[in-house]
Amino acid sequence: MESTSESQRGRACDSVFTSSSSRRAAKESRGGTMGRTVTVATCALNQWAMDFDGNLERILKSIEIAKNKKARYRVGPELEICGYGCSDHYYESDTLLHSFQVLRKLLESPVSQDIICDVGMPVMHRNVRYNCRVIFLNRKILLIRPKMALANTGNYREMRWFTPWSRSRNVEEYFLPRIIQEVTLQESVPIGDAVLSTLDTCIGTEICEELWIPTSPHIEMGIDGVEIFTNSSASHHVLGKAHTRVELVNSATAKNGGIYLLANQKGCDGDRLYYDGCAMIAMNGSTVAQGVQFSLDDVEVLVATLDLEDVRSYRAEISSRNLEASKVTPYPRIKVHFALSCSDDICTPTSEPIQWKYHSLPEEISLGPACWLWDYLRRSKQGGFLLPLSGGVDSSATACIVYSMCRRICYAVENGNQSVLDDVRKIVNDKAYIPKESQELCGRILTTCYMASENSSQETYNNAKSLAGEIGSYHININIDGAVKAIWGIFSTITGRLPQYRVDGGSARENLALQNVQARIRMVLAYLFAQLSLWTRGMPGGLLVLGSANVDESLWGYYTKYDCSSADINPIGGISKADLKTFIQYCTESFHLMSLKGILSAPPTAELEPMKKGHIVQTDEADMGMTYAELSVYGKLRKIAKAGPYTMFCKLITVWKEICSPREVASKVKHFFRMYSVNRHKMTTLTPSYHAANYSPDDNRFDLRPFLYNSTWSWQFRCIDEQVIMAVVWHHKNSQTL
């Protein structure tokens, strides 16, 4: 049969003799009734950087579940032993040591016997650190497979800590540390680019980024006869990204045939990213098993039973693939005397293709940041959240995300998730507590406060109060006028001067200073109440302060440095204003929060300047000199399209030709870049935000740019002016011709 020839083909690197069950499978195979169905498992684990105890527990649990479901191969997420987000901890020898200590525990565990286990960890080989998969079976390491294409764009910085394995189809001898030798009784094992050849099939490994590159290893491996591909990922959530990921996996097996297992990290492992699971199994271009994208379960295992003959028959008629196979350079084979199939599987039902079910954009906003907040809350061991609730779209969206989190908690507890129940009891400090109603839980976890000033309207006061009542948050009202006047009293006593608002004849500088004091007082009060609010209620612990500045405001810099945007974490900091409005509409319908209708229809305003005859005159878009829709366009061109001022103008002069003249486009682009560069320094103190948009201006590691600019952009703007003149001349000539 093909499987036998696959195992013998190429360069055999090693042979591993396993336990009695493996020898029995081998005997059955030689007996003439070769198995054809294989049961394989992939998983999504909520690993936490540097949490070696927790990570070990979750890995063992996933292996146990896989075995209970009759799987004989289990693959997990990228760097699952130490957690993906260790960052500069990868430089530390302790991280390598503790990873090997965990590996020893896995090798020794009875749970990991009689199943091929594929786990991720950093490995140093000849003084070079590699991001590796360690594949083992019955206390024997079969192969250490280093990552060959490192993720090094956007939020990823793998080249900072690791080196890619550049020797394609080549293996070397890796000498095991003594703590591993004592268990495996192996002095050395192969490390490099090789595949496993079992008694019934051939298995190849990819690691995350290798699926996304043009020369993915699965292409050449598939041509060389590999039938099962595994991919261990740490792929974070971005709105709409799941579509791309699923299409890549299905495409990998549509062109070449085969079975593809994708494992992924899930949850917040210690920073701004949320890894959204979506583990999946595909065969011959179709999905056969779909994992949950947003879940509070720390361990999720997907298992599928598939017929190897379906792969072989699918490939048989692809003549172009078979021609390439006849001349391919073979991969080194690691011979494994172990079968993924059984001889008596003739009646075993196999998994059927399914249609992938995607979440809508507002559903993703509802679920992703909610799960991220839950991980942050339980792992920080705080007593809940405090949110300054202004009655506007942004803070209301943040409140709705916390409410969505409470709904997910109640759902998980109702469905028997003991881990979630244990965590929520610790948070509310009640060992007997069982959350049943999301509003009641929200009252224990979320404190909202409306911070009124003399410039606040009755409308926003009512909106905040109504929404707090609907979601059940513990709501308080604070008037900040006394604190604001005290600050100005100090200033006036020292200087003998008192600034005035613009409407009262004050300068722009005075007007802005008066607004900033209000905004910064709110930040001070937010942290004061976060620290002592539970104390006043006779409860232990403190609260995490939530920020609610959207991605567009951050891009322009339309907020006061060290105001309420300066918080502990911000669940909407990577979401645009337009998407937040869509989310608010979704919450109105799905959560039945009727107060959101009034919030959605009101014009966005900071309410920092005096009203005229009881009416708000200050609006966000008037202050910024641009609409939120325009700001979103600028943001995507600046970051995603890599456009500077000149290129942005050249693109928009075509896109906006029906609504703007070249001079108007030039004016808009110049204004954006002027304000962006003047306010860029604010990004250095931007509150850690949930990453949801690919045009986020987050200065931490995603959007690395200066924060001190020549804001005149003299050369760039001069190039724009020259193009405007050329466009006017061209238009004039063409109008005369017509």
C-alpha cells in the first residue's frame, strides 16, 4: 500500500520502538488488514506567558481529552509550554530551563503514553535559540522541528528572540539536556526539517507563519507524499481575520489534497492581543471540524476521524501534482513504529464536511474584547472594573462589552464550567456565589460613574443613568466642579490671572487649558474611586479603571493626555467609531438595551465647553476639523497602505474626485498630518488597548514611529501643492477641449 512506500521513501533518520499497543498495531498491519481511518486531535489552549504550572496543567488536560476521544495524534498551539507572549523573557536561560522541566513532566506522565504528542517550546541548539515543536511518543522524542519562517510584522517580533531554521530538508543531531536524557534514555535526537513516517501514513509540521507565506512547507511536503499536516499557531484576533485563516487552511488541502490540523492559542496571555482559538481540521479543501472562536473554556480539543484513502484517491487524479512528485527532493523521514489507525476500523464512521460559521462584525466586538477583559480581570486578581460613563457612544460601548462579559460568564457557569465559577467567586469574594443573571453579576463586577461638570447636559446624565440601570452596574454620580474650581483657585492665587472660555472672550490657549483641567480631574477621581469604592461598601480589593478612547481619536490625538483615556486597560482602543456605532445598534437589538437608541442618535461631544442657552455647541467632528469616517480612511491609508502625505493625497484625489476638488483634498490631507504629528507624543502613554484593527496607532510595538515630528511637513506638502497645480492645469485644458 502507499503508506508502506511512504514510510520507506526518502532518507530514514531514526527508528523508534514503542509500547505493546504500538507493536500490536504493527503486527495487525503486517497481518494484511491495514487500517485506513485515523483519529487526530488539535486544540486551542488559553496559555499564559511564564505560567509554567498552569500551562502544564492545560496541556495534560488536552492530551487526556484527545486520548479519551480515541485520538492517536495531538497537536497544540505555538510555544504552548512557556506561553507565546514571553517576549524578552526568551533571552533568559530560566525560560529554556523551565520549558525543559515541563517537557520532562509531560514525558513522564501516564497521560501522554500511546499517543503522539506535538508540543511547542523554545530550544537552544549550538547557542542559537529556535522556536520549536517537540514531537514525542512513549517517553521517546521523535523529532525537534524548528520554525523556518518567523513572524516579524505588525505585533510580531520573533526575529528579535529566535533565528529561523534555514537548512531545508536537513536534520542535525541535537544533544538532549540531562534532565531529559534521564527519562528518554536518548543521548541525542534529530533536529531540523523532517517528517514522520508512521506505519500507515506520513505527517509533516508547519508552525503558524509558515502557513501564511508564499512558499509554505505544506506544498512541497504534500508533493513528497505527506498526508497529514499540522500547524501550531499563535494567531491573534483582528476583526474579520478568521475568514483569511480558514481560507488558507482549506486552500492548503484543496490544491494538493491531505488532512490539515490547525491548533491555536486562545485568550489574553499577558498583553494587548487576544488569541481567538478557531482550531480547525480540514481535508481535501473542506472543513470537517470547527473550534469556537470566543470562549471562556481554557481547554478546547477538536477530534476528527478521517479516511486516508480519501486523501489518496483525491490526489490520484491531480496529474500535475503527480508529475511534480516524481521529481521532488525528498524530505528526511523519521520512521515511527506506531499506527494512527486500527485494523478493525472498517465500520468506523468518519467526519463529514461542514460549513464554517462566522461571527458578524458586531458579534466579534461583543465577544472578543469581553473574553480579553475576563482573562485580564481574573489573572490580575482585582475585584472588578470602574468605568467613567459619560453617556456617549464610546463609554457606552465599553459598558456593553463588560455586560457581554457577564453574559458569557453566566452562560459558562450554566454549562458546567467549574473553572469560571471558581474564578468569579474569587473576584466577588463569595465562596458560595453562583451567577445566574447577568445584570446581577454586572452589579458586583462593574462600577460606573457619571462625572458631571457645569458643562454637562441633562441628556448625557440621563443616558448614563438609563444604561447603567439596564445592564445592572453599580452606578454613582460625581460632580467635579468643586475640584475644578479649587485647581483654578490655586492657579489664580499664584499668577493673579484667571483664564476664560472662548465663548467668554478667552483665547484658544485659555479655552483648551480650561477643558484639560476638567478632563484630568476626572482621571484622578476615577483612580481614587477605583481604589476605595469597594472599601466604602465593606468589600475587599480594588477595581481596574477602564478607558474608552476609540482608535480614530487616538490616531488624531483627540483627547487630553492623562485624562480618562489614561486607564488600566481599554477594550475599544483598537475599534473605529463607525464599528462601535454598528456594535451599539447590535446591542440595542440583541441585548434589548433601549437606552442605547438615544445615545446612538446624539452627536459625539466632549462636553468640556459651556453650552449656549442650554444646548451643546461643542462636537467632536467640529473640534477635529474632519469626520470620523474621513479619519478612518486616513488611518487605513497611513498604516495599511503605507502612505505618507504625498501618496495619501495621490490616492484620495481619485477616490474623492466626486466630492472634493484637488485643493480640498490637499487641505484635508495636510490638516490630518499636521494634527497627527503634533499629537503623536500622546501615543507613548496610550492605555494598553485590545488590538482589533490593523491601522491602530499603538506606539508600544505595532506602529513604531517618531513622536517628535517637524509638523510643517514642508517638503511633503510642497510636493502636494505641485500636484494640485498640475491637476488644476490638466482640468482646465480638458474643459477647453470639451
